[in-house]
Amino acid sequence: MNAEESVELEQLMFVEEPMDGDEPRVHPAWLPPEAFRSLGARRVLLHGEGLLVDTVLNEVSRACARYGGRVWHSPSWDVDVDLVLALRDAGELPNPAVEAARAAGEAALVELGDGGTLGDEGFVLARAGDVTAVLADAPAGLLYGLFHVVRLCAAAFDPARPPKRHRPALRRRMLNHWDNVAVHPVMGQVERGYAGGSIFWRDGRPRGDLARVREYGRLLASCGVNAISVNNVNVARTEALLLTERLGDVAEIADVLRPYGIRVHLSVSFAAPVVLGGLPTADPLDEAVRVWWAAATRRVYDRIPDFGGYLVKADSEGQPGPFTYGRDHADGANLLAEALAPHGGVVHWRAFVYNHHQDWRDRSTDRARAAYDHFAPLDGRFRTNVVVQVKFGPVDFQTREPVSPVLAAMPATRVAVELQVTQEYTGQQRHVCHLGPWWSEVLRFTPWGPGGRTIADVVTGEAAAGGGMVAVANVGDDLFWTGHPLAQANLYTFGRLAWDPRADPTAILDEWITLTFPPSATADAELVRRTLHEIMDDSWRTYERYTAPLGVGFMVNPGDHYGPGVDGYEYTRWGTYHFADRDGVGVDRSRASGTGFTGQYPSYWAQVYESPETCPDELLLFFHHVPYGHVLHSGSTVIQHIYDTHFAGVEEVTAMRRKWQALTGMIDMSVYERVAERLDEQVRCATEWRDQINTYFFRKSGVPDERGRDIY
Ligand code: GCW
């Protein structure tokens, strides 16, 4: 690409001006102006009123100004249009073609036969004559409908397009920011953040770049996210003050995100009545404590009327909680739920509770058991505005873990599944690791056995009353939002899966590619699409191949969790061990001879996981300690599998890097270069993983590689 072309490409892809005079320009992620070309070239009529309708108007106006289209807001005269976005109760328009398109949408809803309800966020898209109509009952539905039209590009105007209703499966689709207000001495500004500083906070104060926050809200709305928490679940002194003295800082964020339909939640300290209120106790059954929370919560709602609620990490990794007072987690969660209930708020109460002062010599304590042991007995005791938020796996966001049995153990509780978009254990946004397929596997898992209900069903709940999906966010103040430009796809995919947990992750990735690298802005759109799929589709499995084998987990460097550290956690207090010796490796979690963790699953999986003969290969070492010569279902032995996958993983990463090189000149140069640089690091790091893991197991087992490759 010559310099002129590169300037042109940049104009197509970047917003024209820095969002704030002092701030650098930010990559538009999956909403480059060019993605709005199809919409912006059309004649659009918007009908209805409301804050979010104004947002839609703003979006459409910008697109039309750029690409020559036109926009009218509830005109009192007849106009010729290609697209109408209308609230259903906004009254008639003096326009027969538009009314015909509206009637087509209404007819489609009647045909659905369930009253055709759209809810607060749904919409229907229909065609009549030459007009496409998007109808919604509420402004948020129009906003989601608008972004759907953007995603569809020209297909939204295809005369043959059948009408379709769209509604989110999950009511709450939430991101948790582990952002610290004050820089933490070890964890920094963002705990487990791999994309620079926080977009909200800097050095103990609000960052003040609300334009960027607004842009973030726009990105989130366009993929369906409707809630965020703005501070780390580890709540230190400064962060605790957000609930009281510094509530104004939270309100500012809420004001900026409101036009995009996003509600703000806050992580709070369970000890707040003591730390902030000066009470002698935070005992959940103490009357003064209840009064304190009620008053504090009322003040929050006075300031932020649509405040979402609280997020709590209690009795976990040093955070205060109800155990201090001899109470359980239902007592704790219900205390906050009671304070939030009059205002319609919810408390997200995390189930990530375990003993982090374990003795590695003790093989009977099993961290994987902890969440179930603490929470399953409490089923039925939580108030209806409590959501118990459960990490998807029983240990900790590993590259491969079984699905947490807690998700199937609390039928009388609203449970949410918690995913990690920030790539703490999956390459820290230096490695390409597209997580859509992994999340989708989790959501499709059937805890009661094949053909039964799925995790998606559990978190959806009856009448959409389930706890929804939550994920730890991966953005920062980085130019590309996510450090690795391709990690933007994980954020996008999370939102889309939270809207529809049954969606196909490859199709979602395809949407992301089309939006982020619009075909009209590249010389060879097919090459770009194919290359991105080749690099990203299977990248999570590639990552799995060159890191910890067969579900054993935790072979990372202690502290930063990046790179190989095979024995890094083996003799620590964290409860994450692999027990490799000269004969074998893995954790015996069977009922027969191990920790009994398999017994936490409903009977089908309890049986499957119980025996090494039936346990799926990819989870074998999570559930069993087996000899190196154990033969897998694949026909390979455990030791040979380790060697083969590690050699294969590095070859795949090398191939990724080669494929990426084919895109020189095809896409924005700054994206190209950032990814190229990170792929170099991925090759380096994967090689290190391969050599350390292979060498470690060769030295332990003494078994040579059948194919005689280099092991040290
Ligand atoms: O994975 C671990 C992380 C901690 C994190 C904790 C949690 C916020 O290493 O940094 O703390 O999980 O989920 O609470």
C-alpha cells in the first residue's frame, strides 16, 4: 500500500477527530464510519420520541451526512423513504408506503401468535414494497434495531427478506470492569487488564474522558450489552467511597451511558457499614447495618434513578464477608437485596468463594468443590433480586475446565454465568485466542445429560427471569481498546452471545469481520475474511494445544499468570495443583478414590466423569491422575499426546503469523502492525510453552517422543 492509499484507508476506518482534544485518536473497533455506508446512503424516517430515539437520530444523521442519505424525524408531510424506524405507539404518519411497511411488521407480529410482544428491547424487521421497517415498543428496541440494520448492510434492504422478530434471550447482559480508581501497588490501574489504563479512572480520580466512555457505550449497545459495573470486585479504600462521597463520579458515567441503554452497577465492600459508616459491625442480621444499607442505597437512587445494583465479592481472596459474623452467603446477599428492592435494583453475588490458604500437602481439600459446597445448600434462600454469579468453571477461568456444577445445582435461585473476556489465562491479549467457540461450548453444555436443558437455558430462566450472562471486560485506554486488535472480537462476541446464547460463534465472528473490515474498504474482502477466519476460528484450541494439557489447568507463572510455569503453583496455598510425578499426572476428583468432586454433577455427568475410561480426553487430567502410558480415546498415550499437541500448537501459531502477512496493504496499517508485532510474541511464547512443557514431562517420565523431535 502506498502512502496515499494508507491515508485514504485511515479516513475510512477512523473517526475523523480525536474524541477529546487531549486524547489520542481511538480505533473505532467494529463501528468504523464505513460500516454505516449502506444505511447512510439511504432515506430514513425515524418516528417516536425519547432519549434513546435521539441516540438513533444522531447515529442515522451522522451516517447520512457522510454518505449522502437523508433523515426525517416524525415528519408531518409525506416523504419517500427506504427505511423507517418507528415506535409502535408513535401514531400514524401521512405516508402510505411507510404505513404499509409498518403494517407488514405488525402482521408479522400477529402471525407469531404469542401476542407478538417485543418487550423493552426487542424489535421486528419487515419489508413492504421498497421500504424496510423496524418497529419497537420501546426506544431501546429501536436502537438495537438500528444496529441490526447496520450489521445486515445491504441485506436489510433485500426485497426478499422475510420479517423477523428479535428479542434478547437474556434480560441482563453485563460486563464487569476490574478497574481500580487508585492504582493498586501490585495489580495496577486495571486488575488483570491487558489494554493499558482504565477508561474510567486514573491515579485515584475519574479520568475525565467522557467522550471515550460514550464511545464505549456505543460499542457495547451495538453488540447488545446493557449493563456494566465500573470498579473492581476487589474493593479497596478509595473504591469503597464510590458508594458514598464519590457517588458523583459514578453518576457522571451513568449519564454518559444512559443514551445507549446501559445501566451502571457498582462493586461494593461488604464491610462498607464499618469502613464508610463507622458502625462497629457489618453483620447482615444487625438492625443498624440494615438501616445503613437502606439509607446508602436510597442516596444512590436519588442521584442515579436507573442505577442497576451492587456486585459483591465476599469472603473471597481477602475480601470481607458474612463469614466474619458467623452468617452465610444468603444472609449476606439478602441484606443488600433488601436495600435495593424498593428501587428495582439487583445484587450480583459472586460464588467465587474458596480457601486461598490451602496447604499443598493436603490432598483432601479441593478448590473445585468450594463454590458448590458453599452455595448449593443455600438454594431457595436468596431473595428474588439476588443473582448468584458463578464462574463458568469450578476453578478459575482456565483454558479448559468442566462446566461448574453450581450452575445446575440451584434451581430455585437466579444464577448468572460469569465469563472472562479479559484474557487472564488465555494469552493476555498478546496471543490471538478467540473465545467464542469456548463460551459457546459452555452455554450448550447439558448438565443433566444429552438432550436435556443447557447452561443457556439455566441462565435464561423461565420467562427470561434467569440471572443472565456476565463477563470480565477486556478494554482499556489502549488505541485499539483491547491491546490486541483481534481481541475486540471477544468483546463483540460476548455481547452477541448474551443477546442470543444459542447463536453460532463462527457466524458472530463473521459479523465482526464484516463490520470491522468493511468489504468496501479493502482491495480483497474475501482474502481478508478467509484469513481472519483461518487465524481466529480455532485459535482457542491452538492456545490449548501449546499450554497446560488435557484440562489440568494452572501451569502459568505465579502472579502475572502469563507464560509457562509448570510448577509455578504446585507448592503454593492457592489450591491449584497438577500432582505430576515420575509415573503420572492429574488430579483425582473421583468419588471412588479422589476428592469426590464428580459427585457434584447430576447423575449422567457424575458417571461419565467418574471413570478415566468414559471421561472426555480434554478433561481427563482435571478429573483423574493417570499414568503417562494411559491410552486416550484418540488412541494416543497421555505423554505422546502432550508432545504432539505442543509441537502442533507452535506450528499452528507459526502458520497464523504467515497468513497474517498476506494482509499487508489490505487493511489499516496500524492494525496490521499491531497484530504482526503480537504474533511475533505469540510465536515466541508458544515456543517457550512447548519446550518447557515437553521437557518437564520428558524429564519426569523418561518416555521419549515417538517421533524423535527436539526435547531438552
Ligand atoms: O482469576 C482470579 C484473578 C484475580 C481476581 C479473581 C476474582 C479480581 O487472578 O485477579 O480478582 O480471580 O475473580 O475475583
